[in-house]
Amino acid sequence: MKEYYDVIIVGTGAAGLYCALNLPERKRILLITKQEADQSDSFLAQGGICMLRGEDDYQNYFEDTMRAGHYENNARAVDLMIRSSNSIIRDLVERKVDFIRDETGNLMFTREAAHSQPRILFHEDITGKQITQTLLNEVKTKENIEIREYMTMVDLIEKDNVCGGIIIMDTENNVYPVYAEHVVLACGGLGGLYQNSTNFPHISGDALGIALKHQIQLEHIDYIQIHPTTLYSQKPGRRFLVSESVRGEGALLLDKNGQRFTDELQPRDKVSQAIFAQMEKEGSDCVWEDMRPLGKDVILSHFPNIYQQCLEEGYDPCKEPVPVVPAQHYFMGGIKVDLGSRTSMKGLYACGETSCNGVHGKNRLASNSLLESLVFARRAADDIMFGEEPEFDASGRLDCSRYEDRDAILGEYHKAVRSEIERMKKSHE
């Protein structure tokens, strides 16, 4: 690892990888990640990625996104995302992302909750892995991009609100100051702060704590999405997601007596509320999701990964309902950015779940996350290439002696984030 790069990107999920691939090969780029490069939440995304299906679909897609977000969305950001979707999909196909096609070779679309029509491309039930692994494989072929695993950002290098790099620590508490003209934060959400979450435990909102320390603007930090259906288990650890696509294809939610109790195709927050209410009503730890209406062929072809996971928990979804429970899933807030993914600190960008550009409002529409990440990662790359160059004053000595214990530093950041979330919640009461 060198001391100077043109661009540092924190995170190896879809946003970070795509940003790197959209920068010219003359740029020396460093990508860091806390764990292995394929351990980002982008790899866990099951359902798919949205795409505008012609001009006749625009108003419906826009309205679906706004309605799901309780009309707190940034309408300009929503428009930009939707209008950019076709070029993003074309680019992914050119990069050999393998979306499912029909027998004639045309792309197939599925539907998820709160969508007015099918507009979601998919690869079985591992769409996020298919997209992100394809991007990661390509990044690994680029001589100008260096990936360093098991490296954690513990601070920004900044002066006079201009970012000049980051402080990195490894698992043995060794400290590495690394400088760059541009820094991109693409390090995911904050699921690691929650006991029940579909996220990787190490993705825990570090960037938010660092942003608070440096008075970088945040937005909607208390807008945290609970996914209605994760596979109920008494085992500790990350909760396994049962994709929204399952309900979009016709699965039903049942109470302990086998009776439907809600409309399965409502937005996520509404379905989660209905499940919590039903669990409280009957004093149960879960409700039941019945996939049998889909038919065995659809379950095995469209949802093979979900099917296998259910079997490992002792349930055969082709023959019986499976127990499901809501869990923390997604973060709609984050570091406030403009439409160029620029933060309030010069030279510093944020994209993906780390950022808040206002696309999702108060509640994210299913399968908009991968699209939003890619659209605004490319916007960050565009601004790095064509925007105004920041002028960082590198004079003065950098004191690294205060960075002694990585876990202690991160613990303070996590404490600060939790406190800010609670403060924002109270301000909305």
C-alpha cells in the first residue's frame, strides 16, 4: 500500500466497485474493505434491480418510488435514478452480468411489493452477488486499482473542511495515513449496530461516526428500514432474507392458524407493521410465509438459494409454510450528498447505502438499492473526472499517536451514531 493515490474508495460493494470502474485507468485507485472484498451487503441482495420499461412506465415508476418513500423523496434524485436506469443496465449487460432471459433471449422481469408492474431484472435469488461479483472480477484485472482487505478507515485526513485522505488501521492496530485528491465513502449502512439484521455484522456505520466527528452534514439518520420477512431462527447472527420477490410472485403471509392477515404487496414498512401487530396479537415469535402458491418449479428455479436455506432450517417451502420475522435491513439516511454525490466536505464523496441523496425518502421501494448505488457511484466518478479540483493544504505534521486501538475507536463512533439516531427520533416525536 502506497502513501499517495489519486482516489481512495472505502468499500468493495457495488457502489465502490462501480465508481472505480468508471474512473479512467490513468487514475491510481485504492480500494479498502474491513473484511474480505466479497463481504459487502451488495453480495447479499436477493431480489433484483429495477429498470424503466419504456416511457409509458416512467410516471408509474416515479409514483411507486415516491409513494413507498411517503413522498419525502428528493424528486430530482428519483428522476435522475429512473432516467439513468437503462444506460446502467446496458452497461451491466456489456460487462457480462447474467440476468435471466426467456426462451427467445429477451430479459425477464419480475414484480415485487409496491411496484405497479414487473420492472425488476434478476438472476435467480442472488442478483446482488451476480452483479457485484462481476464488478469485482473486473476490478481485479485493472492494474491501476489496488484492493486491500482487512483494512479499516478510522478517520479522515482533513484541514479547513477539505479532505486530503484517510487514516487506516489493520487488525493488529498498525496505522497507515494515506493521502488522495479524492475520497469516496461507499462502506455500506449500519446493520451491525442491530441484534437482528440482514446485514454483515462488520458493516456498522463507521463512516457516520467519522462524519459526526468532522461535522459533515448527515440527513435522515433515523430512517431505518425493517424488512418484513427474514427466516426466523433461534440461532444467533445475521438473519437470512426471504426476498420481497417471493411475495411479488404470489407467496402469502399467514397467522398461526393458517389465515391471511394483511396485503402482502404493500410497501415494506406497512407489511412489517402488520406482522409486528399480528405477532403481538397472538403472542408469537413469528408469522408464516406460504410459498406453495408459486409452485415447485418457480421455487426451485427462481429461489434456489432461499429454498436451500429453508431446508437447512428444517422447513421445505414446497410442502409447508416457513417462519418469518421482520429485521433491520436497510438505511435510507446517511451522509448528505448532492446529485454529484458530493458531501459537505470538499474532496469527499459518498455513495451507496452510506449516503443520503433523498432517492428513497422515508422507506425504500424494493430493488431500488442496487440501481441507486450504481447511478450515484457513476455520478461520483463523473464529478471526480470533470469537477473542480479541491486544494488540500498538506502542511503541518499529522499526529498518528492517538490511533492506538481500532476497536475502541470504532466503539466510540458507534456510540455517537446510536446517540444521534435517538436524538433524531425524539426530534420527530
